[in-house]
Amino acid sequence: MKILVVDDSKTMRYVLINQLRELGYDHIIEADCVNKAKLMLSAETPALIISDWNMPNASGLDFLKFVRNNSTTKDVPFIMLTTETDRNKIIEATRNGLQSYLLKPIRKVVLLEKMRELASAYNFTPPRESSGTVITVKAVQESHPLKGKIKRDQVPKILEAYCGVWLNEMTVGQFEDFIAKEVFEDPMKLNSEDMVSFMKLLLSSAQTAVESRLLTLTE
């Protein structure tokens, strides 16, 4: 089945497409804005659309309305990818024909559940469920020097920026400047030990996650 992914962030498209492929969906087309997505729809009709909400020029809600007003695509299931938690906005989108939404950062287990539900409702290919090892993540100890300095709503931005380093969209220096402003808020008063501690924590967490993932692939 064909899936259209629309997001102005290259990093977010990369993450989502990889997760979809892990669930068994290989026929994926992508667009970085609503205008390009509309052109794609004029050429081919996907079985599912997953679109970001907040994009420049035209939003995901604008795109949803376009899809529902098009006789060719009006019945295509639509998932909104967003950081929006405003109940009124979600209600507005639902009234315009939204089937479901995913909050950033995207969690594969949540995506799996959404795809399972839509596959059942719209009779398309169900997701492939892996039987890998359950990964247990240890909580940060109370004594950690960064305890209480990282806010929950900063995590999605940190992860997206870190992915940007992996994809060569951001240098390590630019990433550190971003962390100084986003996490520690005042770079001029930043304790260098805090930055060192943060980078060690991030690299350690990444190594643990990659190692755990690789272990699920071994015999």
C-alpha cells in the first residue's frame, strides 16, 4: 500500500518513514510542503496520508480540508502529526474528517497501534509486528547533576536536533549552541560542566539504545 508523508522537517520525515518501514510499509512517498503534496495527489492516490500540522504557508489542517473536498481523495484516511494538544483544534480537525493524530515525538508503539486500528477499519495491509526483546530504560538517578534541569517539553526538540547531527543537518557546535539556549536558557551563565555532563548523558543514552536494538537482531 502507498503512504504519503508530509512534513517540512526532513528529520521528522526520516524518523517516521523509517518507523513505517520497520512496520512493513515500503511504498512511501514524501513531500516537504502542502503544495508539493497536492501535486503528488494529482498524479497518484495513496491509501493513507500522514501530515504534519504546523507547516509554513499552508497547514496540515488546510491540507486535510483540500483532501476532503477532492472527489478522488475524500475517503483516504488521514493522520495528523503534531505537537498540538489544544482540544478545540483537535475537534475542529476531526469535524473536517481527521481519522487520527500522532503527537511528537513519534513513538513506534503508538504508531503501531494507530496503523493496526486503521488497517482494520479501512481494510488495508496491517502492520508487521516484531517480536524483539523488550528494551528497559533505566531512570536517571536522583543524584545526577542534570536532574531537574531538563523539562519534559524540551525532549522532542532535543531529539529532533540530535537527529539533525546524525543526518549532517547540524554540526556538533551548532547542536551545543542549541542545547545551551534551549536547555540551559542563558548561554552566558552556562556552567561548562553541565554541558559536558549533558553530552555524556546523551551519548551514553544513544549508545545504550543502539546496543539494545542491535541485540534484538542477534541469534
